[in-house]
Amino acid sequence: MTQTNNPFGFDPSTMFNLDPQQMMEQWQKSLESFNVPGIDMSAILDSQRKNIEAVTNANRIALEGVQALMQRQTEILQQSFEEATKLTQNFDPAADPAERMAQQTELAQEALQQALAKMRELAEMATSSQAAAIEAIQSRFNEALGEIRAGVDTAGK
């Protein structure tokens, strides 16, 4: 274990070395050693496998959302530089001060409106991505509740 200042003695870098398949195999070996009458260990393992798959899917959806958001932010930044360059080329410093002030005010208003529209777009992208990831987990949660109900119904008969 790596020496850390963590008072719990836990190395968080080990979290990134987890292999879900290996983890399921370890759980399976552990649970197979228990032979409890009336409990279907294979059903428990199958349920846990589905849980891990749901979390993995939600993480994939979230990662794809972050990547799309970063891509769009990059595009917006490039567009902003291009627009700023065009605006400075069209700006006439020799114009009448009142005319320059009006021109600067108009440019500032346009820039603000565009910035707000782009911020709204990015917020909608992030919200959509988060909703999709939450839906993946919620779907598995509902499925797991159904599995529990079925198990209770079977045990009660």
C-alpha cells in the first residue's frame, strides 16, 4: 500500500485498478462456499452482476456526456475567438466618439446574448447527460425491487 496522509489508511488510487469481472468471480467463489437452505446464491450473484453492469453503463453515459460537453466548449471557444477577431477588424477607432460608444454598446449586448445562449446550451447538455445516467441506475433499481418481490413471493410459498 502506498504511504498516504489519509487517516483511514486507504489508498484511493486503488479504486482505479478495480476489475468488475474479477470482483464478480471473487464474490462468486465466496458465496459458493455458503450453502444456506432456501437462498439461491446464483440469483444473488446474478443480481449483483446486473448492479455492476448498471453502474458501469451509468458511468459510460456520464463519461460520454462529459466528453460531448468538453467538445462543445472547445467549439464555443474557437467560435468566440473567430468572432472577436472579426469584430476587432470591423471596429473603426477613427469614428466619432458617440458613434464608437454606440458601436461598443451594441457589440457588448450581442456578446452577452451569445454568451447566455451558449451557457444555456451547455447547461442543457449537462442536464441531459445526468438524466440519462440517473435513468440507467433508476431502471436497475426498479428491476432489483422486482427481483426482491419475486424472491419474497417464492420464499412465502
